[in-house]
Amino acid sequence: MPAATPTQLPLPIALSRSAGFGNFVRGANGPLVVALEGWNDGRAGGELFYLWGSAGSGRSHLLAAAGNAAGLRGLQVAYLPLADHAALSPAILEGLEHYDLVCLDDVDAVAGRVEWETALFHFYNRLRDAGHRVLVSADRSPLELPFGLRDLKTRLSWGLCYHLEPLDDDGKRALLHQQAAERGLVLSAEAADYLLARFPRDTQSLVTLMERLDAAALAAQKRLTIPFLRAQITGT
């Protein structure tokens, strides 16, 4: 298999290059991130790290952060978003055990799909035999996943398992300010509160919101004032 680099993966699915451990707003998840960093760089043993939390809690960011960090150390990394399983075949798992780190996002999306469950079970066994690692995310703990294949549920329960807590209001404000700063924007405390009171508050929605506001502010050459934000909401 050809070697992977941090900037190009043999799979047609790429990691988010901007995601890192340093720009993840941790909130109550500091111990989780420290544990993941230690596992990812080999300071903690085991072939499996299982990360679970609600949709939009930042699971994909942490998978990308781990993959990017591993890639920068020269390791071969593969990322597979199983929420896109309808566009993929379980055969895509064949050969992934040769990668140093495999990031499987949204494994709950294939629960109850016999072909996927069987393919995941055999992939995990091959990866374990190869001495490589897998980072898994889901919306619930491994014991709560509705897998029909009990042995797969057992395998996913063997490794380190951490719950990703949603951000509290202070954490969401910090996320908005961070996202604005990364884009060269200034977001006042009043403007942040205005957005939090009127838009979905999960992590992914807030990141997407700031991407949209960045584009709108650039096009209009405006600052993120409350009148400007109000115009984006009302369209006037």
C-alpha cells in the first residue's frame, strides 16, 4: 500500500486540515482531550479509543485532530465517515488494517446493517493482529449501540472509552469568539449572546454559522455588529 502523508490520503475522504487539539474548545472535556492526546502519541496503550457524545459535540473535530497529529509524525492515517455509508461499500474496510491509525466516525450509523457489522468485526480483528490503532466515534456508548453482532459490541468495549460532554454557555461563547478570531473577525460579548439566543447551539452549528457570517461580512465589508447580524437573520 502506498505511503500516506499528512496532506494526501489514499482514500477519497480527507480529514479537516484546520482541526487540531489546540483549537478545540474543551470546556469540561479537558481530561478527555489529554487522554486522547496521550493515546494518540503512544503514551497510553491499547489499540482502541472510543469517543461518544451527542451530534454536534465535536467528535469529528477530535478525530481529525488526532489524524492530523499522527500524520505530522509520519504515520499513515485513514479517515472514514460512516454517516456516509450509503455512498460507500463495506469493502472499503479491506486493507485499512495496514494504516497506523484508522479514524471511524459515526459508527452508530451502520448499527443493524449486517454487511457493515460483519466487515467492521473482521476489520477490527485484522487491525489488532497488525498492532495498529483505531479511533472510533459514536452517539452513544458501545454497550448501548444497537448492533446485532454481539461480538462486535464486545470488541468496541475493550478499549479506552470517554464521553464527550456538550459545551456549557461559557464554552459556546468561547467557541464563537475563537471561530471569529481565526477568521480575523471581532465578535463582541453582546453579539455572541445575540447569536446564542437565536441560532442552534450545538458545536457544529455554531462553527457553520461563523463560516456563513465570515463570508457575508467579507462580501459586505461589514463588521459583526448586532445590526449586521440582525440583517443576516431577517434578510433585510
